[in-house]
Amino acid sequence: MTELHKTSPSVTNGQALLHILKLWGRQAPRLVIGIMLALLALCMALVLMQLSGLRLAGTVLGEVVIATALLRWVGAGRVVLRYAERLFAHDAMFRALADLRVWFFRSLAHGAAAGLGFRRAGDMLSRLVTDIGTLDGLYLRILVPFTCACLTLPILLIQLCKQSIVLGASIGVLFACTAFFLPYLIARSGRQEAEQLTKNLASLRINVLDLVGGLREIRAFGAEGRILARVQAADATLLRGQMRLARKAAFANATAFLSGQIAIFLILLAVSGVWFFKVTPIAGVGVLFLTVAAFESAATLTRAGLQAGAMGASAKRVVEIAQDTRLTSSATPTVEAPEDTHIHVQNLAFRWSVDRPYVFSDLTLDIPAGARVALLGPSGVGKSSLAALMLKAATPEAGTITLGGIPLSDIRTESLRQKMAWLSQATHLFDDTIRANLLLGQPDATEDQLWQALDDAAVANVVKNLPEGLDTWLGEGGIKLSGGQGRRIALARTLLTQAPILILDEPATGLDAQTEQEFLQTLNTVADGRTVILIAHRLTGVERLDRIYRLSNGIATAATA
């Protein structure tokens, strides 16, 4: 028995960030080189600022302290290193984000058959665009500046303590508070608000997509005002959260600026000989310029403190895709799918989560290889859930499903799905050409194979009569075709896979009675030699079936048409 991870603890923000860093492991050498270049550029910047200060002070006092040639070389080196650091670090970050997006899509693919039905498009869009985009700051706005601050502190202390230990210690404390302590406090204080802001942004996207996607129905029922009010309320909530964080950011920036000004004031006092530390004018101007540059770099970490909360929340929302307990199993499959396509379900128990009722309590049924089987029942009885379990888009809590006598939990998911083709009631046609939509089923299909699949699906003549044939653009959701034609294109795409098992989940939903019968009659002729699992509310009388099961109360009962 393969158990569902029912008690998996929710991942924390810190754990999510560590998980993201592990996912970036392939780009680790590039990321490290980016940091090294940033450190070299920082050293050049600090040296340039101090030498500039010494040169300026020497000129005023009539002393030659620093040669112009040295300043030129240091300045040129700083420009080159800064450009190389920006180029390399950003390139490494873009590659890391690309890896993260690929991982995100792969995680979604594990639930493509059923798990995505429990997600909202606006929420997925927010995770993919905003949350993953926010995570570039983890490297560029936190890791790189933090590493630079760790190098700046000892350089600052060494240079200042050469003049006065008390002065060095005082400014060192101010720098540490600005670069490390203050960002930590800001990050902690703003964490909850940043997390809520991320959720509010996702909520706004969900409401906007609902408004745009359902505009026809909204206008038909005269609900424009109500739906628009909901969108405006979500927008107002998001704006209030942004204002609260903006006030915190303003406070953090003001505090960092004040710390820098105090450090400058202390150096000026030292140059003036006030109190118990005294610095020569030339040396004082040099460390003054160095201190200004150091505190400017530290201010970026102060601003990043607030962003850290948003990054943690974004990382958690992204990582949650792979942590979804509905879609993960405790076993690591290693076996290839067998040639035998006999499916047997034994004592199956399943529910989508511990706070929901059981879909199946003790389900047992048998589907011989090559058989045509119908699974009937009303909505909510678990027909689509069974399809999800067969496709390993979900994991049973108890019992087994075997293919050719091998438990599905032992079979590699990719190998299993090569044996099964799925046509759902909500099969999606992409805003692309007919050819591109068909090639999704078999990317290396030849022209003859494409036309054969269309012919098998009884839609080849329709495509031939289109002005551009296979290169005709379908429009979003296949809007340029009728419902029946679009469903037949989807069927052709499914048939191209050559999978020996066809799972047809309410494939005729939304079609009129005559089109539905014609579509099902087509299925009778094209699926010879394959196992056909037809999931439906009812039968129309034209289906060719070997077995019929009625699902009710979590069990299957053999029935006749």
C-alpha cells in the first residue's frame, strides 16, 4: 500500500528559501563567480573612493599624495569589474530563474490530470510571474549585497582603526547596525505584511481573470457592478498593504541615512580634534570618502530587509507546488510500464485531503486488456478522481491499482503515461495552429500521421477545407472551430500518442445530442485493439462496451446498459 502524505508539515519561509537555493545548484558556479566579481568591484570602488579623498585633500593642502595615473587605473578597473559583475551576475540569475520555472512546470505536470482542477488560474499566474520574478532579489538584492557588506566591514575597521581604535569601533558598530541588525529587524517586523501582500496580489489577479473570463455571463446577468466592486475591493486591500510596507521602507531608509550621517559627523569631529580621538586632515578625508561609500552600499541591504519577507512568502508559494500532498507518494517508482495493459483496482480508498470525505472507501473493479469499459455515475461520485489515480496524478490512501500485475506505485510515471492517453471534458486547444496542437500528442509525427489521426477522428475533411489546412490558427481555446470540431481535433491529438489505453473523461460534454452520438460513434471505430475507459454520466445507446460499472458511495457495481 502506498500512503498519502497526510501529515506533512507546512513548509516554512526559511525552508522554502533553502529549497530554492538547492534548485539553483546547477547554476552555483556562475552564481559564485558573480559574487566574486561583485567583491572585486566593491574593493575597487572602496579603493577609488579613499584614493580620491586623499588626492583631493593633498591638492588642497599642497601635498602630492596619490598619483593621477593610479587613480585612472583604479577607476578604469572599477568600471570594467562593475560591468562584468552586472553582466555575469544577472546572466547567472536569469539562468537560475529559468531552471526554477522548468522545475515549477514539471511540478505542475505531476498534477496535470486532476490536481490543477483544484487550483485557480489567477493564483497559478501570480506564482509563475510575480512570485518567481520576486526571487531574483534573493541573489541580486540579498546574497550579493550581504557578501559585499561582510567584506566591507573588516576593510572599514582596518582603515579606521589605523587612525583611531575608538573611531573605528564606533563607526564599525554603526555600519553593522545599518548592514545587518536593522535589515534583520525590518525583515521580521514586515514579514507578515509582506506575506499578506503576496496573497492580496494573487487575490487581485484571480478576481481580474474571473472578470475578464466570465465577462459574457456577467453582462448577461447584469452583475457588472457587483463583480467590479469585488475587483476594486481587492485592489484597495492591496494598495493599503503596499502603503504600510512603503512607510516601513521609508523608516528603514531614514534610519540607515541617519546612521551614515552620524558616522560622517564622527569623522569630522576626529579631523577637528574634538573629544578623545584625533585624525590628520589628509587621512581623515580619505576615511571620510571610504565611509560614505561603505554606508551607501549598506543602505541596499536595509531596503532589502522588507523585500526579504516578500521573497520568503514567494518562495513558500512556489515550493508548495511540489509539497502538495494530493500529488505525492512515499515510494520512488523504478519499474517500466509492462506490455500487458490489464488494469485491476483492489480495495481502493482515496480522499483528496484529510479534511474532505472519502471519494472511494473500498473500490474494486477489473478492466481486461483491450476491453471497452464504461464508468457511470452522477457528478461528484469520483469518476474523474479514478482517472487521476490511474494516471498517477493522485495517490491512493489504501488499496492498489495494478497494470499488468504491477502496482502503479512501482511504475515510473513517465513510462506509465506513455501507455495511457487521456481525453477530458475540458480538453484544451492552444492558441496556435492545428499542426502545433496535434504535435503536442507526438512531437515527431509525420505529415501522413497527422492526416491519418485527423481522418480517424473524422475531421480531416474539415481541416482540408480550411484556407491554410494544418497551419490554420485555432484561436484561444479553439474558438474558430465549432464545439464538435474542436473535440475531434483533441481526439486526433490523443490518438496520435498510440497509447494502448484510452481514458475518455466525459469526452462529449457540451455537445448537442446529434454531435455527441456522432462523436461517440467515431470513438467506436478508432479505438479497435485498445483498452477504452469511458467515464460518463449516462450512455447514449451508440457505445460499444464490454463492461459497465456504476460508481456509488465509494464502490463500483457491475451493471448492464
